[in-house]
Amino acid sequence: MLLRVVKMEFHPSNVKAFDSLFDRIHVRIESMPGCHQVLLLHGHGDGAVRTTLSWWEDEIHLEAYRKSELFGEVWPKTKALFSAPPVAWSSAWPESEPFPSAE
């Protein structure tokens, strides 16, 4: 299992646009083959920071998403809202560890 973390900083005037975009597309991302869950975190003390956490079956499924039509639709819209380059990394997620609750 793979955890993908993407930290994004937005122009303050673009935060609502990103939140709205995420609300519309996160279910579509979760429906991609090999995706188990997607969460959005809001920056503590910095309202212009958002971090996505997504759990993938493996690197192959994550890469398939990154080459998908959905990613090609969403990423350019997201990228246009940034105030700084995103920071992303992947980590192994222990098979025995449950996913956090979205609630």
C-alpha cells in the first residue's frame, strides 16, 4: 500500500476555488482503480495551505491515475491556483494499519 502526500500553497484569493474543485472531483479520484481513499487537510495556522492524502494499492495504480484523463483535467486547474510549487512524496503504508476516518 502506498500513501501519496501532496502539500500545496495557494494564493489566498484562490483557496475557495481549490476547495470547490476538490469537493467536485475527490469522489472521482477515489473511484480510480487502485485508489482506496482521498482526504484533504487544511493548513494549521495558514489558511492558504492544503494537503491531500491518498492511499493507493501500489505505484502502478498511482502512475495510471497520473496519466489518466481525470488527472489531465484536474491538475492544470489546480496548478494555476498555486502561489508556490507543490511538494509531493510517497510513503509505504503498513498493510496492518487502517486508513484514518474522513469524519
